[in-house]
Amino acid sequence: MIASAFAGSVVIFLLLRMVGGDIATIMLGTKATPESLALLREAFGLNRSWLEQYLSWIGGVFRGDLGEAYTGQYVIGTEIAHRLEPTLILTFGSLLISIPIALMVGVYSAINFKRWRGVSVDVLAQVGLAIPQFFLALVFVIVFAVRLGWLPATGYVSVSIDPLVAFQSMVLPITTLSLGITAVFTRFVRTSMIEQMNEDYMRTAKAKGHTVRSAAIVHGLRNSAIPITTTGVLQIGALMAGSVVVENVFGIPGIGRLLLTSVMTREAITVQSLALVILLIILAMNLLIDLLYGFLDPRIRHKEGRK
């Protein structure tokens, strides 16, 4: 994890520097004098080498100091911490909804994969993959917020201030974000379970009196636990990326919205710090799943014990 985080920080830093463009010119305008541009570059260390800029940034990360935005409007670490709550609720809320639905629908589709019911589930999953998130978000706003008036169209209230209003404000964003992930996860569960249906242990379970459904649920899911769980955790990256679109459509002040704003204003330090935070969240979840493999599959525990 440490090696991956270090390599990721280097890649993030280099990619942002390869984009090109002068941050000082963007901030002061094309009519700025050379003297004012030089002073601004000196103030933010933009005239230093890439190595010096990287070491300064990563050293601040280890000290817990991510610096200040070029515009001076906020401290980066404080702003990210303030905006992390809605993004984490949006991301993990979507994941908690997507996984149970995808497991049920995917298993059902695998059991009936030769019938029209299984094929129809696969078709619906592909449609879910094809619908853009921003279009789906706009449809939800028009139907449920504007016409029906059931839910707020935009905005977010912290859970610590009003849990009910916070829940209402996150229903549409979480639903929008979870539908695409549910479609991806459903197709994976379906494919994985179809492979398991042809294994010897499944035929043995059915010979002992299990129905196809009970054998799939009791034995098939257990043997597919590791790849299914791994795929679910890998979707966190897709959810984080999707949050950029969803947060901007619904006006949620999360890190996705901050990321887009920072990219448009060329706040390089903010962008690379946000990207690193997202990277660390994904790496932490992957590390957690690696540690849980032994609990999910007894064969791994027994293999390690024999060693």
C-alpha cells in the first residue's frame, strides 16, 4: 500500500505538470506585467524545479499540511476535510445499495440464464450501463423534485445539523450514482454464478436434495465471495469518479465538486491533493479486502496455517 501510494503520488504530480499552461498567467490575466508574474511564481514556488515542488508538496502531506489554494480563499486540508462527509455518504451509500440488489438480481439472472427472465435482466443491466449519469440525474430532478416535489433538487445539509434533511437531500444523488454501479455489478455476479453452476460441488449439492436456487445461494455465493467482493471494492474508484458529475448536478459541496472547480481554475496543488486523498481511500479499501480474504474463504486460512 505504501509503495502504491508513493507511485500514485508521483504519477499524479507528473500528469498535472504535463498538462501545460502557466498558472500565474491564468490568475493574473494575459495583460499582467512580467514583474507581477515573476513575483507570483516566486510566492507559490512555481519557478522551482519539478523535484523541488514535489518534495515540498509530499513533505507537507506527511506533516498534515496540504498548503493553501493559489487564490488564498481556503486552506486545502481544512476544505477537503469539510467536503469529505457528503462525498463519503454518496459513495458508500451507493455501494451499500448496489451490492445487495446486484447480488439478488445477478443470482436470479444466473439461475434463469437460459430463460427469457434471465435474458431480460441482462438486457436491463446493459441499458443501465448505457444511460449517462448526468442525463439520469436531470431526469430524476425533473420528475421527483420539480413535478412531484417529493425531494429537494439541489443542496446538502450536514448529518450533524439535521439528519432527516441530509437523508432527503442524498436520496436522488445516491440513486443516480448507484444505478450504473448496480448494472456493472449485476453482470459480474451473473457471469460468476453461471460459472459456479457448472462446478462439481453444485451438482453434488443438488444430488443431496438442494434446489438450484438454494444451491446457488448457499454454496455458489460462498465460493464466489472473493471475486465478487473484490469487484465491489474496485467500484469505489468508479463511484468517486461518478461523484464529480453527480455532485455538480445536485449542487452537493463534496470533493467531486471541489475537484472540478479546482481543475477549471488551475488550482494544481488542490487537484493533486484531492487526487491523492481519493487514491488513499481506494488503497485503504483494497488493503481491508486483502486482510478479509482469509475470513471470506476458509481455504485461504487453512493454506496459510499449513505453511
